[in-house]
Amino acid sequence: MIIDDIISGIDEGGPKSYYSFETFIQHLFKHHIENQKKSFLISTEPSRFGDAIAPEGFDSFDGPTVIEIKFNLATGSIRRFLDKLSHQFLNEYVEHKFSNLLVISAKPIPEKVIHRFHDELSRNNLPFKVTFWGPPELNKIAAKNRKVVNNIANNLFALRLSSAISKPIRDWKQEREEIIENLKQFYKKGQFSLFLGAGVSSSAGMPDWNTLLNSLFVTYLTQEFDGDTAIGENDIGELVQRLNSIDEPSALMAARYLRKGLSKRDGEAKLFIEAVTKNLYKLRNSNFQIDSELIKSIAAMCLPRRTGAKVKSVVTYNFDDLIERQLLSNAIHHRCIYTDNESYDPDELPIYHVHGFLPEDRKSFDGLDDSTLVFSEEGYHQIYSDSYHWSNLVQLNSFRENTCLMVGLSMTDPNLRRLLEISSKNIERSKHFAFMKRLSSKEFCFEKEKGKTVSKIENVESAEKFLDRHHTLNEELMKELGVTIIWYESYEEIPEIIKRVSKYEN
């Protein structure tokens, strides 16, 4: 059977399978219906219900027909889908008065599921007819359009991207409003986790990776050249910066080099950790508030509500203790977890330091030496290669069980993307969210040089079109990992959005 072969070829599990199947059905039906001299429209607005509509019907469907595409209707929540039918599609009906709703599933729909759907639907007395199609019905359509079926199946991602790019240009800020409303609904329900990256700490003036590495290079080389009057600390700093600008070593390799140098012997890791901790807090830019607006907004999100705590866990890739300080200030019970031996009470919010924990006051915490510090290649490889490492299991569990909001992460870390891909196998559409910076044409086309604005791209209009496609491609790629992007242009927007999400009516 034609459809069975195509579905087995795209069935990788997770959003990627769904989006591939959606693209296939949309383009197959477009060809099939337009051959009947009837129009077919693919939905272009995320807020609309239904993935496409045939305004004049097709085949035996008389009148406007809305098409809803699912990958496996049998495994989803029947109750949730029925709620969508009776509420959301009814709202759509009020506006568009369609006659039919065709629900298409890539996987076979068991008879008992069909019967249950029809039993429930008969009680709701819907003003439109609901029809369910699985592979047998789709095969009939495919058989009538054999010439285009393989062409569509072999070009799914290109067609998907082409469809995304060809959609009418909408104000991305307006689309963001819809995404924020969706995020707010997830937060209201609870089962919510926060994933925090370097951007959160940098909002409070903590050093970035390269600044920390440079400082550690200086610390190490100062020890090596101690007593050499020809080379002072300022000279070393200048030499290290010059080395980095010319050689551009891998950050992980550089950290490995430093770890070997600072600890002298493998057994002296404690000296290395002390050096990292000292430099980490010494380099904080005191011009920034340690309780930045971003950190305060994240802590406020963790405050328990009348209906209970909405944030179930916080996963941080940062070494510092700035989040803990703010939670303490807000009197939020929490527990730092940085080894697989830690546990927490039900009334405590777990803060998982999955790349290691370096609090400024180490005396206040036990077992810190057992924490895996993912600072160099050794630590990264240890976690990446061990599927059952506690930090991987914590992240996977959060991705599978909760809706996750990622703040201050570049989303380029291979291990993070791998874990997202693994966890997305059991979901159809994106359920996680990530803040990502949107490039404006101004910062893309112009640059400051010696106090003057210099043009780097002459054709600004072409640059704007290029950036639109660049952002669209990023959105499509992140969707495959189960992540919806929340774009921002300035960092000040992030805490404001977080406050809006958490300040809903109880």
C-alpha cells in the first residue's frame, strides 16, 4: 500500500514525523482537490483550528470542509480531542460556518476508538459532520495521484520550508503574543520546568565563558612565571588575549588544558575548582545588580500559588548560586541538587545543577566534591557518553513530563539537542518554549567601527528578506525538537514576558 510505505519512511517518532506527515497530506490534497477545479487553502495562522480547508468541498464532501491532521489519533487523549471538537471547532464554526470536519490519522484508527468518538459526538449535537480517515481512505487518494505522491514524499522538508516561507508575512510580534498566551495556559496547568543558561547569569554581570577562561589562563601562567621579573601579570593578560585572537582554541580544549595545568596532577582537582570559583565571582561586573530583573522574574515565577506550585523544577547549566540567593530572598523553599545522591522534600523546589555547582560560600553545602564539573572535555564527555548519568535522566524526565521554558540558552549544545530529540519521540507537536534573539536588519547590515556606523550590507531590503527566511528556518528546525521559539530583540524584553506569563488571574 502506497501510504504505508510513506508513513514507515517518515515515522521517526515526535514532532518531525507529524510535521512531515502534515506537509505530505497538505500537498497531496492540494493537488487532488485543485484537479477538481476547487480551491484548497493551507492554514497560515497558528491560532486557527484545522490545518487546511476546502471551501467548496471535494469528492463526496459537500460544502466547506475543514481538515485536521493527526499522526496517531489512537494514542492521543480522546477526551482532549473531544474537548477541542466541542469548544474550539465550535468557535471556528461560528466564524466560518463549515459543513464538514475531516480528521486524518497517519496510523490506523481502531474500530473501538471510532465507536467511542461517534458515541461522544452524538451526545454533543455538533452543527457540522465529523468524518475520520486513516490509511485505507488515504490510499484511495494516493492511488488517484500516483505521479505526484513520490515527488511530494521525496521533498518533504523542502516543501515544508517553502510553505513556511511563502505564508503571508505577519508581524512577528503579533505571533509572539499568541505564543505567550499559549505559554501562559501551560504555566497555569502546572507541570512546568525552567531551564536556565549563561544568559541568566550574565544579566547579573557574571563573566562569560571566554572571560573566565582568559582569567584562568592568567592565574595559571602567573603561577608558572612567578619570580620571572621579565613577565608581569599585565603582560600575561595581554599575551593570553593575543593568543586567543590568533589561535582561537576550542573552549572545551582550553579548559582541559587549564585543568591539567592548574591541578598539576589529576588528584588535585580541588585546586582547580578553587581557582574556577575564585575567578567566577571575582570577575562579576558590579555595575550590574546581582538581583537582576531577569533573575527576579524567574524567582517570582517559582512562587507557589493558591492552587499550588506551578514550577516543578529548575534545571540550570550555570555554576553560580545567584538563583538560590534570589529564592532565599523570596522565602521560597528549595533544594540544590548537584549529585545523584541528593533528594528533596515535597514542599521544596529542586534546583538541578546538571553541569556542576560552585557556590561562593562552599561551607554551606555538603558533598560538592562529588559534583561533576562540566567545565572541560573530560566532564562533557563523561555526561555525553553516559546515557544513565543522573543529569541526563533529570533533563529527560523534565522534557517528557513537563512543559519547559528555556531562558538564556543558545540552544546549540549538542547534548541538549540530543536529549530534546529523544524526549520528543512521545509528542506530536511542540510543547516546550525557548527565548531566542532575533536579528534586526539594522544590526545585521550596520556595525560600529571607531565610533562610526559602517554599512556592511548595501541592499537592506534583500537582507530583510534573507533574515525572514533565516528566522523561519530556525523555527522549523526547533519545531522538530518540540520547541517553539519566543523571539526577542533586546534582553530587557525577557523578564517582562516572564512576568506576564506568571501574573495570570488565579
